[in-house]
Amino acid sequence: MSPHLLILGGTTEASALAQAVAEAGIKAIFSYAGRVAKPKDQPIPQRVGGFGGVEGLTGFLRAKGITHVVDATHPFAAGMSWNAYHACAALDLPLLALTRPAWRATREDSWTHVADIASAVEALKGEPKRVMLALGRMHVAQFAAQPQHHYVLRLVDAPDVAPKLPHHSVVVSRGPFDVAGDIALFKDHSVDVVVCKNAGGIGAEAKIFAARKLGLPIIMIDRPDLPRRAEVATSAEVLAWIDPTG
Ligand code: 3Y8
Ligand code: NAP
């Protein structure tokens, strides 16, 4: 039976895989959660929106005759990854994760590792600072617990309601980002500290190099627990997994 792939997307690597799959002529569907107004267009059929939990995903996989699932979601999209793991186990479907290694601090870096968003908020206790919140939109409200800072918020879409932070600036910008741009951003906003997730990958790493160049400390949120599943780092490995005969 010829393969029919579901790519759970939303990352630079997922988009690269969609390109490779289109070029290889493999039948596939690309899936977005629908978190942003206009997700990037893909060269293969795409769908937007949740599936309705494990049950909804299982039903989708059956109805579409999906033969392979690639979890190419962001390392912090743990809910989707766990749902994919359980749905594929229920249907005995092959599941592969397309992941990217976590960033690692060098001797030139000054990182404070924290376990989650709440710990990052806690780590911001103290004197007012100018804080670059490179976390997107979904977790901004939690930082109202530390209202003394001026927050620089980088968001994919302009917020429809003003963030509930007394002192903040909004920068509407969708990545992938570049080092020169992030250095300029940090300088223009006199950033003192950067808060980010250990996303890994190339689309979000500019801020790591920019902070290093400017000697800025980083509060680094470590990754959540993800299911144990087969993992690869490149589109070529995914294609080989789908068709080992090449
Ligand atoms: C909807 C789909 C591509 C994919 C591009 C990558 C790189 C640029 C860097 C900073 C960090 C952040 C955020 C980020 C990056 C890539 C990648 C990546 C971080 C898009 C996209 C979707 C999303 C969802 C969005 C979240 C938000 C997180 C902004 C597309 C552009 C902070 C993650 O407004 C919202 O609700 C935004 C929600 C989940 C995290 C959050 O909590 O707000 N990504 N980002 C996906 C869907 O609907 O399924 O249009 O491309 C994808 C990308 N965002 O092919 O070019 O691969 O990581 N995305 C983080 O890393 O911390 C920005 O500002 O430095
Ligand atoms: P999440 O918390 O793991 O997932 C929450 C729910 O959103 C899932 O249970 C599922 O709903 C739906 N969902 C998530 N990803 C989906 C996808 N690719 N296709 C269809 N439904 C999806 O997810 P998240 O952290 O909000 O991430 C959402 C999307 O943004 C993902 O595509 C992810 O790759 C991308 N992204 C996230 C981050 C981040 O920082 N979290 C960063 C960059 C990109 P149902 O249960 O109804 O199926």
C-alpha cells in the first residue's frame, strides 16, 4: 500500500520536510493547530485545528487512511506529541519524531535553567529590569506576577487586547530570526535579560547568539517530558524511514 503521511507541523524542520515530501511525490497532509492568524503555506495539502484529543486523532488517522505519522511539532508542544504517541499505539501505526537538539550553553553564556514558565516568572523576582520575553503569546499573562519589569514581547500576530503588563513594548515578528536583527532588537530596547524556551533548531537560535554577543543573561526554560519514540534530525532520515528501499 502506498504511504499516506501525516506531518504534525509548526516548525522550520516540519516545513523543510513538507518540501522534501512534495519533491519525492509522497502523499501527505500537513497539520497546524491554528495558533496564528495566517500559518505559512505548505507545498502539500494542509489542515488547521485540533483533532479533538487522542480519540479525534485516532478517528482522523483511520478516516484518512494514514500509514505513517511524523511528529515534527515544537519540543514544547508536548500535548500534541503525547496524543500522537497514544493514537499511533492504539492503531499500531508507525510514528517518528523529527526533532532538533536542545541548545547548550558555552563558556561565554550566562544561563539560568528553569523547569517551566512558572519558574521563569519566579526567577524574575527583584529589581525592575528590561526583559525580552521571547515566548510568544500564550504565556505572557503569567508574567503579570512580576509587574515591576518592562517587558519586550515578540509576537507572531498583533495582540487584539493589550497584554496585562503595566510596562511593555510589543514587537510583531514571525521568525525565523537572524543574529543581526536580534542584536539590534536587544540594543534598541536596552534589554537586560532574555527569557526563552530551549526550542533548539535554527529558526529561533539567533537570540542565543545575540545574547552571547551582548553578554546578556538568559533564563532558559528546559523542555517538558516527551514520549519515548523513534527520533531523527533530518528530512532525509524521514524519507528513508517511509521507504527503506529508497
Ligand atoms: C502556528 C506556523 C517555519 C516555522 C517557523 C521554529 C522556528 C520561527 C521561533 C522568539 C521565539 C515561539 C513561537 C517561535 C518560533 C519558528 C517557526 C517558531 C518562537 C509559527 C507557526 C505557528 C506558531 C505558533 C507559535 C506559538 C508560540 C511559538 C512564537 C507558521 C510561526 C515563541 C516558540 O500567537 C500564538 O499563539 C503563538 C503561539 C505556539 C509559543 C507561544 O506560547 O506563543 N510558536 N509559530 C503553528 C500551528 O498553528 O500549528 O506560520 O509557520 C512557526 C514557528 N515559530 O516553517 O518557518 O521552528 O521553532 N514560535 C519558542 O520557540 O519559544 C519565537 O521570539 O525568539
Ligand atoms: P500543544 O500544547 O502540544 O497542543 C495542544 C493542542 O493543540 C493539542 O492537543 C491539539 O489539539 C492541538 N495541536 C497542537 N499541535 C497541533 C498540530 N500540529 N496539528 C493539529 N492540532 C495541533 O501545542 P502548542 O504548544 O500549543 O503548539 C501548537 C502548534 O504550534 C504546534 O504545531 C507546534 O509545533 C507549534 N509551535 C509551538 C511552539 C511552542 O512554543 N509550544 C513553538 C513553535 C511552534 P487536539 O487535542 O484537539 O487535537
